[in-house]
Amino acid sequence: MSTEELTKIIAVKQMDLEECEQELNNRYYPSVVRIAMMNYIGNLQEQLETDTKALQNR
């Protein structure tokens, strides 16, 4: 994967993460949905860390 592609992927994941966090904090969701959203946010954060490290190592 090229550096440009990885940079674009990171940008999309960051936007998705921000949007999910904002939705979680500003709207009411049943607890099951909130747990799923928090799990997704955690997964996105881990992916971003991994992708960012990969980008820095290039």
C-alpha cells in the first residue's frame, strides 16, 4: 500500500471516529447500541494507532 493510500485511509478513519464519538455523546441510544458503538470506537482507535505507526515507519 502506498503512503498516499495509507494517508487517505487514516483520514477517513479519523473522520469516522470523530463522528461516532460525537453521535455517542449527543444522542440517546439503548445500552446495547452504546456498547456496540464504544466497541467500534475502540477498534477504530487501535486501527488508527497501527496505521499511524506504519506510516511513520516509511
